[in-house]
Amino acid sequence: MLTGITVVDFSRHLPGPFCTMRLADLGAEVIKVETYPSGDPGRVMGPRIGQTGAMFLSTSRNKQSMAINLRTSIGKELAYELARQADVVVESFRPGVMKLLGLDYERLSQNHPSIVYCSLTGYGQSGPMRQLGGHDLNFQAVSGFLSTIRDEDGKPVIAEVPIADYAGGMYASEQICAALVRRFQSGEGAYLDLSLVDSLSSWMGMHALFAQYSAGAEMARFFKGRLAYQIFETAEGKYVVLAALEEKFWLNFCRAVGREDWEGLHGVRLDEYPHVYEELKALFLSRTQQEWGELGSEVDCCLTPVAEMEQDRADEHGKGLEVHAQSALAGKEELNGDTASQAEYGANTWQVLRRKLGLPVEKLEELGRDGVIPFA
């Protein structure tokens, strides 16, 4: 759907690269500009697959990699000329960095008023926190999201998935697509100031409304405190989820397990019927996860296994996870019928500079000798 759209991506780590990968999956040509000679920090951050960071691999399919030394004046100008020809620019530096590089929206839009320019940061371009460093856990905390994820003792817990980073990346790709629609309609470009905190805060609307007009704890009790909305351990120490919020699902479950005496307990809370909760826990411990999964497939009662990333999964959704993983690991995989490739660091530098800026080989060799780009 975005075939013909060129995105120049200066972002690093996770939120920006996740955003541009989504745009690439939609057909956009994404040119990832990495610093030379160090590259995206994500390449060496966290757990690695071989020599490359898993975080980087997971967000790099369908992109071209360019390496430019942005500490040099000619490197900055090359990046500027590349961005000036793009439809979309994405960056994730702290406020002010792109202006120091001469790659800010104000400069680019003077000669390219239809450009869609997205700055994706933790706290946005304005406000007292704008220059503060931060990571996913900080953004979860500031947005209020972290206060909704607590253990049995009421202590906030750390999610294994970087929720704010992914939320911000999804929100950014959505806003970029909306800005492109407006550009096609009116010719106007856009500057998008996207904050990870604001993105995650937008998920908190129901909780905020509930807290304003009712007791704050009531929102948590609506979900976590319900008898029929729980995580249960199975016979072999694995887990399943029962999320029978609606009465029809609860009735189906009760009848399927031969406990018609529970039918009148739809919607009740744990603290109202603790003995039934204990009976439910004992019931789920009587069968394996696979057996409960089979029951959930046969009976419409919102009963599903808690899938583990390590386990071999043959179901449709498990195969989807496998494809995403393999597209990152293998370099080339079929994803929804399209080839998904992950370019090596700087592999497309010469190709892009020749194709986009028309630089001859002699000039590229000179830039390579001067340390502006990799020497092929």
C-alpha cells in the first residue's frame, strides 16, 4: 500500500526502527541511515543472535542500510540531500540533535514543504522532561501504565515486552500514514512530535475515566478481581487463561466441566467466593495445558493456553511467530508472500548514493578514503 514512498530513517534502538519496519512491511522503501563507523547501538545491545543484537534483528527486515559519518560536514550534507528527496523522515534523537546535524524539519521543509517528518522521543519536544534520558520502564511509569500491572502483593512488575517502545512505534507509523493521506489530498507536509509517554497514556483512557468517576481500585477489580478472569496453573506446571467475562462464555465453561452449580456466579469477585476460587484452581490442576487447550478449542468459553516462546507451536498463531523470528534470523524469508530481507551494516551505502544522489564511483571511492562512508 505504500509502494513508491521513500522513508529515510535516522532512528535507533527500538521504537523508531519498529515504526519504519511497519512502513517497510506496507511497501515503503526504507533507507536506514546508521552512523559510521559504529552503526546502530541496537546491533550490539542486549541478547545476541550470533554477533548481532536480537532487538536490532527483530526490527530490520525489508530495509536498506546506509552508513554515513555524520560528524563530518560532507556526511551531514549527504544525509541532508538524501532526506530532501524522501517522502518521510523518522528520527529518535533527543530534542535539538537533528538541528545540530542540519537535518531538522525547519531546514528540510524550506525546500521540501510536503515532507512528513516524525520525531519520536520519550517525552516529546517540549515540556520540563524533554531532555531527560529514559527507557521503556520509565515511560511506562510516567504514563501511569505501570501502576496497572501489579503482583499479588500490589507491587508494580516489569513486563518482559517493552510495551511503551512498541506502542510508540505503532502510533508513529499510524500517524505517518495519516499524514501521507493528507499530503496526497492537499500537498501539505507535516511535523509529527510523538512521545512514547503520550502514546502509552492513550491506552489509559478507560482507567482514567474510571478513576475520575469511581474508586480507582474498582478498575483493577473489574478485570483482575473477577472469578472468571484469571490465570490458572495446569497439571504439569504450565498455565491457561480463562477470560469468561460475558455470561454466555461462563455458562458454556460451567456446563463443559460439569459444574452447573457455578452458573449463577457469573461476574462475581474472588473476595466474594474464595472457596469457589480454590475449587477452580484444583479443577485446572487436574488436567494438562494441552487438555485444557483442546477444551477451549471445542467449547466457546474464552479458554486458551499461555503460550511460551520456547515451545514448539503448530497452531496458526504460533506459525506466525515462527515466520517473524525466521525473517530476522535467516535474512530472507517469505512473509505474507513477500521476501523479507535484513541488510548487513552499510551494505547499501554505495548503491543508494549512486541511485538517489547520482554520485559516480570515483566520488564514492574518495568518500571512502576520507572516512565518510565505508570503503567497498
